Amino acid sequence: MACCGGGLCCQCCCNEGDTRTPEELTILGETREDEDEILPRKDYESLDYDRCINEPFLEVLEGLDNKKARKYEAIKWILVFAIGVSTGLTGLFVDFFVRLFTQLKFSLVGQSVEECSENGCLALSLLELLALNVMFIFISSVLVLVEPVAAGSGIPEIKSYLNGVKIPGIVRLRTFICKVTGVLFAVAGGLFVGKEGPMIHSGAILGAGLPQFQSITFKKIRFHFPYFRSDRDKRDFVSAGAAAGVAAAFGAPIGGTLFSLEEGSSFWNQALTWKVVCGYTVWSCILVCLFCSMSATFTLNFFRSGINFNKWGSFQLPGLLNFGEFKCVDGDKMCHLWTAVDLAFFVLMGVAGGLLGALFNCINKRLAKYRMRNVHPKARFIRVLESLLVCMVTTLVIFVASVTLGECRDLVSTNNNTSTQGSVNEEVNSTIRRFFCYNNTYNDMATLFFNPQEVAIHQLFHQNATFSPVTLLLFFVLYFFLSCWTYGVSVPSGLFVPSLLCGASLGRLVANVLKMAPVRTGHILYAGTFALIGAAAFLGGVVRMTISLTVILIESTNEITYGLPIMITLMVAKWTGDFFNKGIYDIHIHLKGVPLLEWETEVEMDKLTASDIMEPNLTYVYPHTRIQSLVASISFPALERTQGAEGLRSDAEKSSVLTRAGEQRRRCQSMKSYPSSELRNVCDEQTAVEPAEEGQDILQQMLERRHVPYPNLYPDQSPSEEWTMEERFRPLTFHGLILRSQLVNLLIRGVCYAENQSSASQPRLSHSEMTEDYPRFPDIHDLDLALLNPRMIVDVTPYMNPCPYTVSPNTHVSQVFNLFRTMGLRHLPVVNAVGEIVGIITRHNLTYEFLVAKLRQHYITI
């Protein structure tokens, strides 16, 4: 943007009038009452997946041989294994303490209820349960106050990160500590949340942090490790860590790999998952993710099997959530897991799951908007109070429903079973609750509510005795609304297990109804299958995942015959839900204003070209630029306006042109104090009243006279503040990209030369020096500007990327979108046929909302 986009940036700093756009209001957390649409925020930055092929990097390539390449690859595989093992151990830590706290809580409260049922002191039992739950949730919510990014499941943030968006603080060590500790207290506190989603986030943090050998939170953790110092490597490790998190949560390494590819990796096309792909980058990522997932699964399996069964090396518990073995009782030839007739019911259950999932997402979206407007702007302790309120209501509902709404069901004995199914049922029956039920009976509602969620899912999948249809219906309704209310409060929380439990109760209800209706003949209905399909239908309707979720559920059941019904159910649920709204993770990404790029653009968007969506207003620096000019335009591109000299261009933090108002005010005041007449003119011009039509006429004249001879400018000179507006809008020859972080690095390290010296006397930086401060590069405000000589000159040509991807102004939007997303770009220059830069395209120019707005302008124009 020339001069901050025609004054857009400095308008926030210098003008007092309220001329803020909807995007700025979104950044500030403000909304107009008549503006319900949330636009992508422009203060989110993109990650650099593309390599910067500058001279320091070429020097590294020159010194690279096969031996060093094999060493690099070996170190990469060792780190991937370490990420997998660490993720498995993290899952073991969370599972151990969740089991410890929940067993302690339920044993104390259960014993109190049994005693008070005879003595009439149930209020005391309720107070005990409330005290324990409130204590746990208070700790969890306070941890989120320490690191707000730790709230929720973290899947929307990780999905955004792998899509190429830099989310501040999402992969920091402090976030990891608050997430892991907070989720175990949240689950133990009785909230309807799961620990599987936070496990994915935790694995991603380990993937981002371990290869860096340093921590921003703990400054003393810093080792010299010269490898993997780029966003490209970091995103690969984050993808592997996220896959390991799924594998540890569900015992599904293949499903974790597909999850990472389906939900995150920008270079992977979702449509290609069904086809054969022969690309080294794709298959390399698959192998890395799969190896990391396997490492996490077997680490967790080894330790859990040893701790729980005292059989070290038996590998009997592959994940935190295991559905058990679905198998008919031996000798029962009338029992089948499912038949072709059942597929019709599965399709109907998929439709119901999609409808209920759409309703769940709609309600949760409204709750999230309400929190954004009425809870988050207030004092931070209000969020803690909201979490405690949800906790108390949930605890009260659980207790009252278990005591008053449950039915006494007959307990089925499994002593005569010698098969694996019998052992499963013995374990299930050992977790029944007998509240107010006697004579070999149990309370079915208390059995579902007064057990960990994973145990309740086992009950619905494998319990021989039936649950009352009324109990199942009430349980589903209560769990549906309470889990919808809970997802979004300020605690680490997952959504997989609550959705599975909701759907399993609905599926079990369908099985009970079918058993009473004479619609099946010839074999016995297996209720566990309908519970599983119901769980898949509701979860698919909420999260809208298909491929990876199918594999995850198959691996969790260890039953390949369920592949077809699960896949059909998930696809039907997704298609049904997509008719009404998006998946829950996409909704929360949209609410956060993250500029997420979808898999592809809509067909009608091809009516637009690159010239329609690009940003034509450019601000730049020169190959040989004085420090005062460089500081004035530090966050913008580098180009040259002369005919004979080389030039360069960079969007360099284009997404930061519109940042938070407070930050912009600070930047403006800081920059205006620097002795740069050009920058002072930029801000001072904002207060001058100038007729808009006159400015537009001058600009139009500039565009019409593009081939007027350039002003005489030597390579070691900077643009003069005395240039006329016409001189400032001359054509610009494009030669490369350079980032703001690189320019600041050059200034901090004193890379410059005096006017009376040659540019060859300028100090040279190596690639390791350029990447030493990764990932937290210094900012321009870290410089003491008073110590810099504003007349010194910086030669930036050795550090620019001279060969980035570019597009023609006539390139269709679908081609631009595919290139940008597939290659993981941060900036995409638009260059015409004679090599002149005419605009720049960033992530924000390719968001759905931006393209729709440009398409409307296109229709108005024609």
C-alpha cells in the first residue's frame, strides 16, 4: 500500500474521526449493532512455507553434500520419534490423573449417596459433589486465565496454523502446561468435555517446540541447534504432532495421519485422498506423520497396559479412548453385528445426526457470539464465574437426574461366559450404579451419569441389559444442551467424547425402538452396532469430518466390517449438516476472524482475475536504501523506480497493515519521532484537507502516462521527499521479496555502509545469523533509533528472494488460489508482461468474504 494504503494505517493513528471499517472493529473486538457479519481479521499473519532462496541460503546449499543430507534426515526422524513418545507420555499423564481424581470423587460421593439414601441426607452428598467439582473447575479456569489460548479444544487453532495462519501463542510451552493441566481438572470436574481434542493440541505444541530446543516462556531453555529454523520445517513437525495426538487419544495412528492431512496440511488436496498420489512432498509428510503416530500409540499402549494390567509389553490399551471389541456371544448363530437391511436405518440415522449436529452448531454459535459481546469484554474473572456456573448447573442436573429420573433395571450375570465378550461384560457390569435400586437391579440413569464418559460409552456399546427408552431420551436431551453450553467456556475442553456419548445414547434408543417393532426377522439385533452408528452420526454432524473420522472409528473398534456403515453414515451426516451450516471447528475459526483458506474456490469466482483481487497500492524500499527511509517503510516492499538499476519488492508483513488500534498508535508515534521527513509527511498529510476528486484525477493521469521516462536515480540513492506525486507512481520493475523481519535483523546487526564507501564494504550475514532468532524475530521497536545514523545505506539485495512465485494480472482466481494454497505462500506478486509489479496478493485477498465482495463489485461493473 502506498503511504499506508492511502492513509488507512495512519488514519487510525492521526485522525480522531470514527472512520473505522468493519474489519477494524472486528480486530478491536467491537461490533456495530446492525453488523452481524464477522469478517476475517487483518492482524493475522501468514506463515512462510515457501523457502527464501537468497544468497545466504545458496551458500548453505553449496556446502551441502549427501552425507550432510543424510544426517539432516536422520535427525529429523529422531525428533519425530521423540515427538511421538512425548505425546504418548503426555496422554499417559493426563489419563492417570483423570482416573485418579474421578475414582476418588465417585467413590466418595457414591458411598455418601448409599449411606444418605437410608438416612435422608442426600443434600450433604450433593454438597460434597459440588465442592469437588467446583474446586477442579476453578483450577482449570484459572489456568486458562494464565494462557487464554489454552481454552477450548485447540483444534480450530491448530487447523488454522496448518492452513498457514500464524496464531499468537498457540504452540508455546506455557500453553502446553496450561492445556495439559487444565484439561485433566476440567474432565475430573464433571463438565461434559473430553480430553481427546486437547491431546491433539498438546501433540502439535510438542511438535513445534521439541525441534527448536528453546522456549520463549522459559528464557533459560535455549540450546544451539542450527536445524529446522523455518516455518516450513515447523509446520511439518506440528502436523506430525497433531497426528500423534489423535493416535494417542484414539489408538488410531492411521486415522491420526489422515486427520492431519484432511484438516490441516495446505499442500494436500482433500479430493486426492480418494485417489493415488505420487508426490514426494506428500508421501514424505505421510510417512513422517504415520511414524510419529505409531510412536505415540505404542508408547501410550506400553505404559497403560503395564500400569493397569501389570503386563508390561502386552499392548492391550492402544489409546485413551477404546470402544472395546464388538463381538456376538459364542455359539449364537442368530446374532450378527449388522446386515444389509440395517444400512437403510444407518442412512436415516446419518440424516438425523446431521440435523442434530446442525442444531448443536447453531446453538453453540449463538452462545459463542453472546460470550464475545457480553462476557469476554468484561473483567477476566467473569469468565471464571461463568465456568463455575456451568459446573454447578451440570453437577445439579447429574445428581437430580440420577436420583429421581433413573429406572431400576435387572442386572445380567455373565459368570457363564468364557469368551472375550464375557470378560468385557464383566468389566462393564462392575461399573453399574445401584442408587436406590435393590435385589440385583441397578439405576440406569446413574450408571450413565455417575461414571467417566469413556465408561458410559462402554455401557452403551456393550451392556447386556437394556437401558430404558425414557432414560436414553432424557439422557440425550440433557447431555445435548449441557455439552453445547459447555463448549466455549474458559476451560480446556474437547468435543469428541461428549458427541460420541450423545450419539451413542441416541443410537441405543433407536435399537430399543427397533426391538419393540416387528421390522426385523431372522436374526437378533445387536444394539451395540446401533449405538456405534449413532455416535458416528452425531459426531459427524457436529465436526463434519469424513475420511479421517471413518478410519479413527474403525481403528477404535478394531472391526473392519464396520467400515462401510460408518463411512456411509458420516457422509450422509456431513451432507445433511452442510445444507444448514458449517462444522463446529469452522464456525469457531470464523468467529475468531481467522482468514482460513478453503480447499478450493467456488466456480463463479473464476469470473474474477488476479487484477480484480490484488492490492494495487504499494509501498516499497530500494536496493540501496538510507536507514531513515528503511525505518519509515520497514514493513513494506522493496522496489526500484529507475530504468537501469535493479529493483526488488516485498509485501513484508502485508497482513500487518491493519493491526490493532493501540499497536498502530504506538507505531505511529514512535515512527514520527524518527528524523525521516518522508514518514512525517505520510502522517501529516492525513490531517490536510485535500479534494478527493483532484487526487483521483492525478492518479488517473499517472496510470495513463505509465511510460514517461523515469527520474534520474542512482542505485545508492533513496527516493526524495521532494518527488511529485506523479514521480512516486511510476512503473516499478519487480525483482524479489524481502520480509520485514529480515530488514529489522539487518538494522540490528549493523548491516550498512557509509555514503563514501562501496556496498562491498557492508558486513555480510550468514544463513544461521539470519535465522538465529527464529521464531521470535526482533521488532522495529527493539531498535534504539537514536543510535542509528539515518544517512547510512543498507544494501538488501543479497538477502531478498529473487525468484518467488508470481502470477499475471489476467490469471483466473482459481489458478491463483490453487497456487497460493498448494505452495503455502505468504505473498504472491502480480507482475505484468514487461516485468512491472502491479499489485500483491496475500491470504486476505483470497478469503471467501473478500472474493464475494469483489464478485459483487464485478456484477455491478458489468
